Amino acid sequence: MILLAVLFLCFISSYSASVKGHTTGLSLNNDRLYKLTYSTEVFLNRGKEKLQDSVGYRISSNVDVVLLWRNPDGDDDQLIQITIKDVNVENVNPKRGEKSIFKGKNPSKIIRKKNLQALQRPVLLHLIHGKVKNFYSYENEPAAIENLKRGLASLFQMQLSSGTTNEVDISGDCKVTYQAHQDKVTKIKALDSCKIVRSGFTTPNQVFGVTLKATSVTTYKIEDSFVIAVLSEETHAFGVNFLRNIAGKIVSKQKLELKTTEAGPRLMSGKQVAAIIKAVDSKYKALSIVGQVFQSECKGCPSLSEHWQSIRKHLLPDNLSKAEATRSFLVFIHHLRTAEKEEILQILKAENKEILPQLVDAVTSAQTPDSLDAILDFLDFKSDSSIILQERFLYACGFASHPNEELLRALISKFKGSFASNDIRETVMIVIGAVVRKLCQNEGCKLKAVVEAEKLILGGLGKAERKEDITMYLLALKNALIPEGIPLLLKYAEAGEGPISHLAITSLQRYDVSFITDEVKKTLNRIYHQNRKVHEKTVRTTAAAIILNNNPSYMEVKNILLSIGELPKEMNKYMLAIIQDIIRFEMPASKMVRRVLKEMVAHNYDRFAKTGSSSAYTGYIERSPHSASTYSLDILYSGSGILRRSNLNIFQYIGNAHVHGSQVVIEAQGLEALIAATPDEGEENLDSYGGLSAILFDVQLRPVTFFSGYSDLMSKMLSASSDPVSVVKGLILLIDHSQELQLQSGLKANIEIQGALAIDISGAMEFSLWYRESKTRVKNRLAVVITGDITVDSSFVKAGLEISTETEAGMEFISTVQFSQYPFFVCLQMDKDEAPLRQFETKYERLSTGRGYVLRKRKEKLVAGSEFPLHQENSEMCKMVFAPQPESTSGGWF
């Protein structure tokens, strides 16, 4: 007589006359009742902590399993009944002791009576060849409770032979690999292959993305040819690529052990499983064994309006430089994502103009259908009374972490309408380009709205005649980076004039190296060497930069080096600084440059001793084994000593991915008449112009004009102050990852990671005839908050881990030029302010009845400020330049 039954094992049996052939998966003996113990436990921690320092909980029970029916035509077709009994919920952390939220609470109080009754109602499992054919339970049971039973039932699916196959269980349709050994069978589930419908989204850019690693291993232990235990462990670990200390880990374990067997009910006879199920209980229904979605009730949670009133003071303009503003922004976005259109509209309509811009940032960043409908209903693009709000909405769309096709359709529709402000019309088109690029990065290039937007940009640029329209479409293309737009960019770069030509070639500069083909470089070489027409310095130097940054050939580098000495004197100095920066910073082209410099004709004193004030320098802001932040500054002056272009860039690199954090370009042209100087070659007929252009997190913004034309210049010199002009100001959601996980145990896990910043970038250009001095200022102020929140929910108890990092920082760049004599005296200064760095950690466990446990930790330090080298040759005299000057009584500033 056999005393133990086979649980999770396919074996050749001789104990019953009804058993024919052999089984390939789990098989139970006839007329036996199997008594087992079962537990599932979950741990949450930062990833490097010990499990006993985690938060979490354990659900344990006894389990009865019986074989109800076996197909008389084959022993591999079975119907088993699984019943959970004697349920208990307890803490996983033995250190907790008296602080345990479960102490003194019986299961019916914790789980609630109706839930407990549902959990203890039996389920039926139809197995064929060891795989789940159907899962039978009662309809309308709570999804969270049903999932716990699905988690247990999924453990009964296994096979004895080694191999890889697809199985459907609570995790979805997953690829699994079996490894069979003499005394055990190991099942490895590839969780990233599981097909299951779950809500979620992430940021396409890897710099602001999240790395996730998941594993699932189940071991079936065998002794004397019997399965005696099942041990399963599933882990989910995450980390923010940009900031490694925002990381967490979920460990979910299941354990099933056979204790005893005893006499059980006799097998039911019949050939059709449907008839057997009906005979057991007609209320049983075939349900999917795949886990179902559920939402826990939130008792006492504030309404959207109530929450807004509690945090609105933090979003007042004077508070935007504080981390509290950014934190409130993130929390409010979470509330907005569950709100309906009318709720959102009600708040928008009730607010005053002082706080509305920040509210518009939040509503747009929520990126839900209701929030989009609400903000589109609220804004009137035909009115000039809300231009600031319209601009904040558009830029929030451009910075959207995961835009969808509906947003792009809405923007296209708005562009085809009428506007009270032409600046807003231009911004809509520029933002359309940014959204197109993000959708393409997320494999959405073939979406109908994307195709329509690309036609709108390329068609508009091809037909545009007005200078303003050409500029608008070029800016949109600079954001969209449509490969089909490269011929148009080359056309405008080579044949265009002034700012149009410069904008076209800087747009080309943003394309990936794979698009800068030999044909493209032929045009760039013609522009730099002026083979067909004379070009201004800014266009020529950009053409050279593109060539040098995209796998230049030996002859391309040699020809550029040979040109030094034949260029205008400040351009000579600038190109020499670019070459030296490539070598010093070990840029990709440095090997080719060094190879060319072995030739005396290219590397000699005459060429490398050119004087001037133009410069180029690249350095590290921060560097670690897995990431780097770089800054670069290049400044080009005209021969008369007036600033021609100042270009400040900040990049962030994570592995092979990068993001253009910021670029601030200040340009000036046509100012030589003010000091009776002679313009450089190719710039004799340029109109007077001064302006600022910015890229922020890969999005080109609409440029800001300081002055345009000689009369505008003189007017602003006499009337304007040196107050900075705001380039961009607002709250931006950068890191945005939301993921719902179905754990094999039946529990639901959520991972929410968000990162945002309040930012204010301003720039100013000052020019004094009295002191024969020009000065440019670029100031960045920001407050950054990155949060991670992981929870594991059973509907009656939840465990969670919240981690966050925040800082408030500032960076300022000032360049001063005194052009009373040649060579000009130049002083460059870039400073990073000292910044507080605060880190928070909260672990908690909470019952649905309200009882909870919370553990909080806080760490804070002050990061010292620093000054970055900018290749200044007159550093000892910079103190004189930055010393206070008496106010001018003649001339003016702009």
C-alpha cells in the first residue's frame, strides 16, 4: 500500500486499476486526501539590505487537496480540488515583536469575514499532461482574494522532463524552462516574456529611465520518487539609471509542504469533466488562471480639490526654487491621474493668475485623457489674455514623459486653427516636432498622427517663403529630427542667409552619426571651405564641428587644420581651440587629429601660435564608473571684439545613452557700426541682431530676441535695463515610470518612480560703449526631486517602501570682454552654488482597517559649490573685471 501520494510529479503508477499508461506531470492517488501547509511571504527593501530588515507580511494556511476525477481514457487528464483552511497573517520581520501590526488581531479581523469565507471556498483545477487546462471558481468573488487562490493553484503546474515551453498561469503566458534532476525539478520562468495586460508606462530615454531585473525560480523537491515540497522565489529589483540610490527590491516567496495523507473521497465516475464539475457544484465557472486587476479602497483619502488646497501654497512663484514645490508637484500629479475632467476643470477655473501657470504644468504633465481634455477646454488660443498659460501648456507637452497619439492630434488640430499670438503659433509647431521625436523613440513612427505631423513640417518648410515661417519649420525639424528633412537642412544651410543658414546647420548638428553620411559631409566641407559662396563664421564653424564629431576622414581633418592661418583672426583662434579641446578631452576624433598632426605641414608654430580671445573648452561636472556629466563652452568673437556667439552645453551620459540637458546660445551680429569697426568677411550686410536660443532636455525652445534691427537696438540701449530675460520657467516631469506587477503568489505589486524639477533659466546680454565692454550672463536655478515608491497589496494589508532624493542648485556663467585694445581681454566664469542634498526613506505596513507601522530615516549633507575651468588666459585679472564699476553716464546696456 502506498502511504504518500505524488504531488507535482508525473510517475508510473501501479496502485490503482484505473491508472493506465504513465503521467507527465502532477498525479494524485485515488481516494486519498492530501494535507499540506502553505505560506506566501513578501519582503520589500532597498536591495542591499538583509531580508530581516525588510517590511512585508506572511499569509499562511493549511491546504487540503483531493483527486475528484481521472479520465478513464488517460491518467494525464485529472480534476483536483484545492481548499485553503486555517488562514493566518503575520509579520515577516522577527525583530518587530510587540510592534507588529498583526499582534492581537485574528484573521477574520485582518482579512474581513467575507474575504476569509471567499478565500476558504474550494477551487477546482483541471490538469492535462501536468498543465492547467481550466481553473474553476465562483463568480463575483473579490479579485484580490481570487488571485491568492490562483497563486496557490499555479504551483500545481509542472512537468518532469527537461525543456523549454510556454505556460499560462497567474503571471500570464510565460516562457518557462524545466531542468529535471534525480531528486528535484527546477522551473525557471522568464518574467520579461510574460504576456499579461497591466497598466504602466516609462520614459523612453535611458538616461531618465529605470532598469528592472526580475527572476522566478520554483524548485520541486523529490525524495524516494515523491515530491515532498515546493519552494518558489520571485524577485523584482529596480534602479533609476540617473541616480543609483533610488533603488528597491521585492522578494516574494511561496512554500508548499506535504505533511500527511489520509483516506479521502472516492473518485467520481464519468467521461466528461463538465458533467463532473456540475455534479460537484453548478455554481463553479471556468475562469482565467491569469491574475486579475484590482484596486484597493482608499478610505478617508482627500478629494482632488482638498489636496490642491493643502499644497497650493508650495507652488506660488516665490517658492519654486524650493524642493517642497517640486515634491508637491509630483504628489499632485498622482492625484490628477485618477481625477475626472470636471474635477480638474473646476480647480483650473477657480485659480488666480499667480498660481495658474504651475497648475497648468501639473495638469498637462498628468498625461491622462481627462487632464488633456480639461486643459484644452480651459485654454483659449484665440485670446491674448492667457498667452503665458498657453506657452506653459505647450512646453509641458514638449517635455511630456510618455506622449501619446491623442496629444499629437490635439496639437496638430490647434496649429490648423487661429491664434491671438504668432509666438504661440510658432511654439505649437516647435512642440509638435518634439512630440514626433518622442513618439518615434517609442516605436511610434508609423502612427497616423506622426505621419501627418511629419508631412506638415516637411511640406511647410518646402513651401515656406516668409522668413518667420522658415524659422518656425526649421525649429520644428530641429526637434523632430526627421531623416527625410536632411536635404532641406543642407539646402538652407548652404544657400540661406544669416540666422536661417545658422539655424539649418545647427539643426543638422543634432542628428545621430548614422545620418551624417559622406554625401552630407561633402556639403558641410563646401560650406566650411566656402567652395561655392562666402558664409558667416557661425555657419562655417558649426559645419566644421559636425565634420569633426562624426567620424572625420584623414583628408577632412587635414584640410581643416590647413585652413587655420587663412581664416579671419578670431576664427583662427576659435578653430585652434576646438582642435586642442578635441585632443585634450579625448573626443572620438582625437585619434585621427593626432594622426594628421604628425605631418609638419599641419602641425607647426605658425599655425598653432595664433592669438585671439575666442575659445572652446569641455570638462566634467561629475564622473563615475557608470555615468558622467559634461559641460562645454565655446565663444566666438568678431574681429572687432564684440561677441558673435556664446554656446554653453551640458550633457548627461549613462552607458551609451545621453541626453542634452541644456544648451544656451547667445548670439549677436551687425554691431560693428556702434564702435566704427569693420565687419568680418561674409558679414558685411547682416542686420543688427541679438538673441538667445535654448535647448532643455533635448527639446529646442522658441528663441528669445533681445533686439532686431538698428532702430530696435538703439531704442533698447537707451531704455532697457540689464535685467535678465527668462528663457524657460516652470515645473517639468522628467522621470516617469509606473508599473503594476502580478506576483506569482497572487499579490499585486506597484512600482512608481517619478523625477521632476522646478527650473528657471534666464539670460542677459550687456553692452557698454562707455567702457567698451560686453558681458553675457546665463543663470540656471533649479530644485530637483526624485522619488521611488514600491508597494505590495493584498487588499487587506499593504507593505510599502518610499525613497526620495532632493536638492536645490544653481549655476551661473558670466563672460566679460573688454575690447578697448587687441587682443581683447576676456574673462570667463562658471560657478556652481553649494547645494543641500537630502535623502529620505520610509518603510511601512498598513492594514485596511487603518492600523499601521511606519519607520522613517533621513540623511542630509551640503555639497560644496565649485568653479569650473573655462580656458581663460587672463585668470589673474578676472577679479578686476568682476569688480563693481561706476554707473555709466553715456551709452546704455542691453
